[in-house]
Amino acid sequence: MTSFLRSFLEPLSYMIYALAFVLEYRRSKSMREKVLIVYYFLAAIIFTYASVLAFEDDKDNNWLYDIHYFISAIVFGYYFYNLLVNKTNKQIIIVLFSLVVFNFILSDFILRHSFFNSFSNSFLFLAVIIASLFYFHELLARLTEKNILLNFNLWVVSGYLVYFLGSFLIILSYSYFSNKLTIADRVILGDLWAVQNVLLFLTSVLTLCSFLWIAFQTKSR
């Protein structure tokens, strides 16, 4: 059970996210959702392979995490840029996620490290948290008589905020703790990763259930 939470719960969560966006794309036909479908299916494949490497071959899979976080910086930058309305916020998103991408290229691909660089990856988590807060600020500033609970992106971003905010301290401290432990003791860090994966799973289920609830509410009217 512990092994499942540490590794295989992650790709399962991404598959649930992919399913939620497939359903939403069938309704909205939005390019934004189409990009996220591809992203989450790709993430599920990447982390399934990463889990196989870790458990069957006991090989280094950190390079897969580097690739995933690099792609995530581009995709989340695209998502929030297209989601936000305020021009200034859009410009901040461009600058913020461009810095995240540059940071990944510099720290994870040029200045190569020997172990998972969580300090670098935590920058992505912080960027998504800031972008989510921008979205909620715009949403509250543009309230109408329409029920905002029927807004699918409200639930998506709520899930992002819960996951990235809840995981920020975990991802930020991961490298610190890994440097304090021996290689043999680093398996303990899997418990921290399991907590992060549980958060990811819960938010993926929340996103899928929110679509089903919105579809039910819309159909029953």
C-alpha cells in the first residue's frame, strides 16, 4: 500500500485529471482543455515509467521529473495566460512562468545535479499559487448573477491551489532533508512524497466530480 501511495497513485491521479478534461473538452471544444488533456496523459505515461524504473530496475528516474516539471511550467503558463482577463495579470504570468522555465533550463539541465532538485522545482509550485490567487481575485471582481459554482475552471484552480499550496513546503524541503540523510535512509522521504500524491489524487477526484456535478446541474435545469 505504501509503495502504491509513493509511486503509482501519481500517474493514476494524472489519468483522472485527463479524463476530467476530456469530458470538459467534449462540452467546451476549447483549445485550453485540449492542451491539458495532452499534458495529463503525457504526465501519466512519464510517471508510470518513472515508477517502473524505481521499483523494477532501481534506476535513476530524476530526469523524468525534470522533464515533467519543465513541461508543467510551459503548460500552466499557457493555461493561466488564457484563463486570466486582466492585461497586467497576463503580462505578470508571462514573466513569472518565463522565469520558471529559465530556472529549469539553468538548474536542472545546464547545472546538472546528482539528486532531485526540489529547490528549483518549488519555484513552479510558487508560480502556480500566485497565478491561482490572480484568478480568484479576477473572479471575485467580476461577479455576476450567474452561479460561479457552475464554473468548471473555478474547481480546477481550487484544486490547483490546494495541491500546490499544500505541497509547497514538502517540495521545498525535500532537497534539504535528502542532503541530511544517507542514500539508504532516503527511502524515508517517500513518506513525504506519499502525502503529496494523496493531495494530488484528492484534487483530481475533486476536478472530475465537479465536472459531473456541473453537468448534472446543467442538465436538470
